Amino acid sequence: MVRELGKLSAVAVRTQKKPGLYNDGGGLYLQVTERGAKNWVFRFMLNGRRRDMGLGAVHTISLSEAREEARRCRQSVRDAIDPIEKRKAERLAARVAAVPAMTFKQCAEAYIRAYEAGWKNDKHAAQWTATLTAYAYPTLGNLPVKGVDTGLVMKVLDPIWVAKTETASRVRGRIEAILDWATVRKYRDGENPARWKGNLDKLLPARNKVQKPEHHTALPYDRMPEFMKDLRGQEGVAARALEFAILTAARTGEVLAASWQEFDLDKRLWTIPAERMKAGREHRVPLSDATLAILRRMQELGDPAHVFPGARKNRPLSSMALLMVLRRMKRGELTAHGFRSTFRDWAAEQTTFPAEVAEMALAHAVGSKVEAAYRRGDLFEKRQAIMDEWSAYCS
């Protein structure tokens, strides 16, 4: 075997001009091209397949260096490792190592910048930043993102998983998304240590085992007429916004961000665009006489954009303004969102409208996907009737 190696001499390599392959032994060949270029080639068989691997040009790789490289390649083949694939992996690892180390915080900020344009509102991006700043950055912020492991993620989640389960769950999801982003960007590799299934679910109890469900406090429907009488005695835009939210059974955010271009008062119609809806679908709201009266009062304020303008110029009311109305009425135990439950209870117990009419009035998904596909309409006429009846009941 030894006699089969080292067949070429340095002089032969330097002087050979004729195109062809010249065997040095052990799979190493000198290749001379038609144009006179000279390269080293390692030829090998693996899994019944012949492959040629370029080792470099003669003017950069000497004969002795080529023989040493061929020796390493033979070792790989003997271990059933493809030297070509091995070299690719080594070069990829070298490129990854050469990338400047990104910290977790830098990756998080880049992730937020990349996605915030697609989020529904600025508040969502602010919530991401706030929760990461409060809970993730103190532990992970300045660490290289490629060094974040399960132990570090647990260090973030352990102190808050039981005490603040909902918040902790959101933090975990956001860390997972950022680490996935960093992996695709080649800032880290390997499994995602913030993944729940098959990972953190083995270390932390499920949310429903530790989290007490929170319900928005709802006023019993039989007390609505009295409450509405007191509410109509309250002055200010916030009181009218709360009254409007109750009478339309709309979500607080949908009411507060309402703009005049969404309304057709002649058709008694409020059309909320898909991007402002929780389900991402356009929602039509029928308007009763009472809600039309509120809107006409708001028109008198002269704000060209916001139906319920806030104290700050060019800004709508804040959700806190509605809570302050409830506190002034000494009903601080209630929430604006809870009145949607009041409406649903009233519709179920005091009317003969089908359940899906009330559910559609609340902009909830109704039935299965198949059922929804067949029900193309939104039951608008029936919803007009139920909202008129609700308005009359509240009066």
C-alpha cells in the first residue's frame, strides 16, 4: 500500500503540461485542464458512488499539503463520512462563527421592528416592549442570543409562572418567537429552549392548572334600566362613549377608535373594518334611535376624525376614561367589557332571538367552519331588531 502513494514528484507537478489526470496514489490526482490550469482532485468511492472533490489549485496548495489533505479525506471515507459534505458543514459553521454575536435584546428589538407594521395597533408593539423589558431583559437582554438555553428561560419564567400566569405565558411565547427568528437569521442554532410542547411543559404546570380564570364583572341585566338612567345623568364624552358601547354591545377598543368615515347615519349603519376587529373580519353594527342620538351629539363637538375625541388633540378617548366614569358613579367593581356579558344574558333569558343572532351581535364566530360557509350573511336585519329591543330595554 505504501508503494502506491507518492507517485508524483514536485518537478513533475511543476513541468507537466499535457491535459489529463495524473495519479499520485491514495485517491489524489493532479488535474491539468485544456487551458493549462493545474488543480488537485481527491477521488473516492462511498456507498457505491464515485465522487470527485476539488482540493485547490497547485499554485496555492503544494504537493505535500495536497497529500496531507488527501490523507484526512481518506480517514473520513474510512469512517463512512463524506468529506465533501463534511467540508460544507465546516465552512457553514465558520460563517456562523464569524457573524457578530447578537444579544437577545438586539434580536428582540429587530423582531419588533420587522413585525410591528403588520400588528393592528401601536399598543401591541408597546406591550411587547414593556413585557420583555420587565421580565426578559433583566436575565437575557445582554446575553448572546446563541447562548440562551432552557435554564435561562426558566430563570425568567419561574418567578412569575404561578403569580402572573397570563403574563408569564405571553412572555414565554414572545421569547420563543424571538429565538425562532434568530435561528432563521443564523444568529443561533439548535432547538428552541422556550418551546412549550415536549420541553417547558415538562418543567412547568399547565396554565389551566395554576391560573384562576378571570371574568369581567357584569351587571345583572335586570339592573340595567336603573344603571342607564344614572349613566345618562353623567356629563362628558366618556359617559356617552360608555353608553354607546353598552347599546351596541361592541368592544371598548372598537368604540374608542371609531372614526366618522365608518358611519352611515342615514342607513343606521356602523361598519367596523377588518383591521380593527379581533377576528380580523369586517363587522356591521345596526344603530338604534338611542345610538343615533348619541352620534349626533358627538357631531356637535366638531372633531373631523374621532367620534369620541379625548382631551389630547387628535387623539381618541382612552379606556381609562370609561373606568373613571364607572368610578364616579361609584360602580368601580364593573368593567366596560362586562356589559357585553350583560347583553348576552339578557338576550338568552328575556328574548326569543336565536342564539346565533346574539353571538353575531357580539362579533363572535358562530358554529363550525362548514356552517359558517353556508351562512354567507350576517343576519343584519335580525340583529337590527335585537339591538332596537336592547336599546328599549335599557331605557
